[in-house]
Amino acid sequence: MSRKERDQVLGHAAENDGIEEYDNPLPDWWLGLFLFTIVWGVGYAIDYHFIHHRSQAKAYAAEVAWAEKKWPKPEVATEAQLTPEDIAAGKEIFMINCIGCHGTDLHGGIGPNLTDAEWIHGGTYKDVVHTITNGVPPKGMPTWGPILGQVKISKVAAFVLSKNTGEKGGIEGAAGQATPAATPAAAPAPDDATGDGAPKAP
């Protein structure tokens, strides 16, 4: 086997500020490894797609199923399942994260009042959970879903609704609403044209 010629000057010095370029062949081991990777890539593609019928979508679905089995999501209580302990826990979470905008008494400040009957985004349990979870970015309320998680958010919503007496359908809203004053009875019609209500003389 003849020895490969090395260090042949290509004569590009005039175009490269006097720097000469040499033409040296690549090492045999490098060329062999390069050709091996090409053959391996073709064989792997055939095995991946046509023999074992694998795909990235199937691999992702399998990993998600494995993760859900290993780390199951905690069950979120519905409104009917919430307990006084949940409301107390919601109060603690509220006092840590929410008083800066809504105040310790929930009467608002930067954020709206949470104790009146005016609900900008709905006052049912589902609405309040949705608002806390997704936030209101245009008005400065952050998205609390990734921060608190659904279990804590459900408890905060329970606490808020337990303190609101102005929205029918809340946890204590219907019971806490004021009873409308009774309509006074109409005065008896006058017996004579004078309108003073005195009995008419016989």
C-alpha cells in the first residue's frame, strides 16, 4: 500500500494574507468511523420505524403514563366535600399569598373587594377556582396554578367564599345574605272625600 502524500501546499497564500494551506488526507480510522456511523444510522432508522414501529409520540405517551402512575395527582375536593378544616387551611394560604392585594379583611386595595356582591369574573366556587388558577394578568393578578397547585387553590376558594355574604351560591353566601325588609301594609282608604279617614256622619 503506497504512502499518502502529505503537506502539499495549495498555493492560496495570496488570498489569505500570506497563510499557506496544506492538503492532508483524513486519517483512515476517522474515515472508517464516519462510514460506520452512516451505515449504523440507516440500520437504526429501518429498525426504529419499520421493524419495531416506534415513534417519539409513543415514547412520550409511555413516559407520561409511567409518571402519572408513579406520581398520581392529588384529588381536588369539590365544593360539597370541603370541610371547616379546608377553610381554615385556605385562610392560612390566603394570609401568606393574597393579603398584599386583597387585604387581611378581604376588602381589597390593589385587588378588588372579595366580600361584596360584585364579582368581575363570577362568584361561584368553580369561577373562583378558575380565576385563582389562571390569574388575571392584564390586571396584575398572577397565575397561581403552577405556584399553589389545585389542592391549595380549592381551599383558598373555600375560604374566600366562606367570607363572602353577597353572592348566592357561595359556601355561606346564601345563608349570609340579608333578608329584605318587609313591605309595609297599605293604609286604609279614606271614608269621605276629605281624606282624613274619619267616619262619615249619619
